[in-house]
Amino acid sequence: MENAQSVATLINSTTSKIQQLQKAFAELESHRAITLNLKWKELEEHFHGLEKSLKRRFHELEDQEKDFETKTRKAREMLQKCEAAVVAKEQTSLVRLQEKRDAAVFAITNGLEKHRKLSSEEPSDVSCDGDSGELSVEEKPPDSVASESNSEDIKSSFENGNLEVKSYPQLVKLCEEMDSAGLHKFISDNRKNLAALKEEIPWAFKAAASPARLVLESLKGFYLPELPSVDGKKDSNLLGLRRTCIMLMECLSFLLSNLDMDSVSALVSEDVKEQAKLIAEEWKPRLDALDIDASNGNSLEAHAFLQLLASFGIASDFNEEELSRLIPMVSRRRQTADLCRSLGLTEKMPGVIEVLVNNGRQIDAVNLAFAFELTEHFSPLPLLKSYLKEARKASSPVKPGNASPTAQTDISERELTALKAVIKCIEEHNLEEQYPVDPLQKRVLVLEKAKADKKRATEAAKPQSKRPRASGAGYGPRVTNVAADKTFYPRVTDRYPQYVFDRPYVYAGPAENHCPSLIGSATYNFSPSHGNYFANGYQYQAPYLH
């Protein structure tokens, strides 16, 4: 407004300015030596015209300013009304949400009361902890396929008393019929959904007359007596069957861990334990042929044997020293730590870790040291640095100039996989502050770039097959009497061969009971003494599904 008033004052002063100009012009005329064509009347009319134009424009701007202020005031009033309406709706929504929350809490409380009464009437179903109404779960079962959230879902389902098998009701029927062969086939046919299957199999076991006997029946065929020379690492059907056997024993252990002692004794009777012991004694001599280095800490046979002892509670019938010697054969599996605790081998773990360190498997040693809180005795950093040093030492040829291209590639590959394993272990156990991974990652980038460059050079050096001209004209002899059913041009082989993943344990194609598994992740290829490693703490062979 102050600017507008100053402009109005200047416009009003134009009359006085014009008068002063008139006096000056008259004085100029009195001193003129020549006659001027310009008359004062013309100048006066010009300045008055400018004055009127400025005043008109000024009044227009004032009117526009007033209109703008009016619109702004109305918009602010509307905005205030909208804000008040939003606040009122928020308050209403909060009140409704609180009412629904109170109703839900009331319904859950009533449901827990009913479940508590049913549990007290039927103690053989599920055991509860005191007045909390929650089930006691001593151990969370290891799961090589499902994530940690899947295990929590299983646990919460037990706690809520939801014993219904929703996704796969066929499991209940198979368990009711005690059909172990059908159970194997059903799991194989639904191998893509093993995580969901593993959640529901414990519930389905409750429908069986004897879940423990059903699991024992499912173990038939783990070893093929008619084909004793079959290599279990190459027969994909046998591998699939063995993984299914291990998964069923794990599900039985999970079911038993959520029952009270009386219910467990009823399900796993002394007769059942004797049968399990006979199977274990039959399997045990076969483990003597296994080599601790050849198994690379990923032996299905040793895992199945130890899981059998843990699931049926017969570990006390076997020598602890002999059992502890089997742990390095399964040290890369996710279930190793829980298996050792179930078998009562916690006190033997320092000796097991020492064996792993002496055999150049420091990564496994670090993971088990963290699992059993033995990092003070087995410091992770020296072990990781020692592992990298040994890998680099093995990767350095005696005479670098004489190394063949293939040997040099293998050397770089061993160092690359060792670096990735160490980085994964550091990240898994949050050791970045003590052991920075930036230098290791830079080295990984260098090796990967060299690997890619070498691959491109190899591809470029491959001879390319020459195609004849379409017209048939050329310097070679003309071909006549070509058979009608044969093509003139030769078939060009694929330039880029199909990449085959190194997946040691996968289902084969749709044959018999087990089919190829599509679930898995890439593995690291270690030096011959260290095999494939997944630095996830407990399971180091990703394609293992169950």
C-alpha cells in the first residue's frame, strides 16, 4: 500500500511540474534568437495525455489488487474449512479403529480361553506353558529352504492352536493311510512348494496312527541293497529320496518338540526306538567309507544318520567320540549346530573346530565358533586371514611363466571363490569393523574383470564356420544331384554353449518319484580341500532343499 500511495502522490504532482515547465518554456522563448516551430500548447496537451494514461492504468492495477485480495481471503477460508473437516474425519476414524481393536482383543481373549480349556482336557495334543497358553518350543527346526519367517509362522501356528492343514489336505489322507511311498511321491510332485509342505507335514503327522513308524517306513530305500555300488552323488533320484527322508525326520522332531513328555513317550515307544536303532546300526558301517575331505562337509549320508539319532532320541546308545568325528562331514549344512545340541555334543565342539582348522576349513570353523560362542578360543580374524593366505599360496604357481592358460584360470578361480567366501563370512557375522572388506572387494573386481576378458578373448579366438554363397557360385566345384531331403548349408554349432550350474544336489528330470528342483542359489567353488561354501552360518550348500 505504501508503494501505491507514493505512486498516487507522484501522479498528483504532475500539474505543478507542468506549470514549472511552462515558466521555463516562456523564459526560453524570451531568449530565443530564432523562431521555434514547437508551441507550448502542444507540449501541454502531450503531458496532460500522459497524466491521464498513467492515472487510468493506476486505477486498473488498484482494482486488480483488490480482486486478488478478495480471492485470497476466500481461498484461506475454504482451506480452513477443509482442514477442520479432515481433523474431524481423523478423529472419527481413530474412534472406529479403537472400537474394532477392542473387539478383536476381546475375541482373541475368548479364543485363548477356549483353547486353554480344550488343552487341559486333551493333554496328549499339545503342551502349554503355565497360564500363558503358549506352546513350549525348545528348538526351532532347521530349514534349508524356508526363511526364518517361515519357521516363525510354524511356531505361531502351534501357539494359536491352528492344527488345520489348509494348503495340502492330501497330506492328511496319506498320513492316515500310513502310505510312506505315496508321501514320498507327493513331496516330489510338489517340490516347488517345499517351504509350505514343511510347514504342514507336522500337522499331517498328527493324523497318522503312529507318526514315528511312518517316518521309519519312509527310510526304506535310503540305501539300495541291490545296487550297492551306485554313487549317491551322481544318482539324482537317490539324492532326492535321501533329502526327503531327512526332511521327514526333521518334521517329526519339530512335532515332538511341541509335545509334552508323556505324548512323546506315547508316539516314540521303546519298540519304535529299537527299530530306529536297528536302522542306525545298519547305516553306521557305510559311513566308515566316507572321507572327511571328499564329503566337503556336505554329506547327506552322515546328516541322515545323525538326524535319525536325534529324531528318535537314541544318541545315548552310540559313542560320543564316534559321533563327533562325523560332524566335520556335515559342517556346511545349516542344521549342524542344532543337530550337535540335540545329540549332546556341545562339549565336543572345541575338538571338532580344531579338526576343521587343521584340515584347512577355517570358514566352517568360524561359523561353528560363533554358533557355540567359542570365538574367544578360536578368534575369527586370524582364521579368516589364514584361510585367505592358504588360498593365495595355493593360487600362486611355482613358475608363473610356465603355467598353462587352463591352470592359470583354475588358480584365479580358486582365489576368487575364496575371497567371496571370506567376504560372505565377514558380513554374516558383522566383522566389517575388525576386518574391512573394501580391499577384498577390489581384488574380487580385478579377478572378475580378468576372467571376463579372458573369456571374451577365448570366444574371439574360436574358428568360425564359413557359409557358402546363396547363389552357389564360388571358386569351389559346383555340387549337383543334391538329395531333396538334405539341406545345402551345413549346420553351424552353437557359438555359446549352455552354461551348466554346479548344483551337486538337485532333483533329476521327471523320472520315478523325484523330479528336478528349481529352487537353489549359486554356490562358491572352493579349493579341493574346501568344496562349495555358502557363508550363511549353518548350511553351506544352497541346492539342498529339505
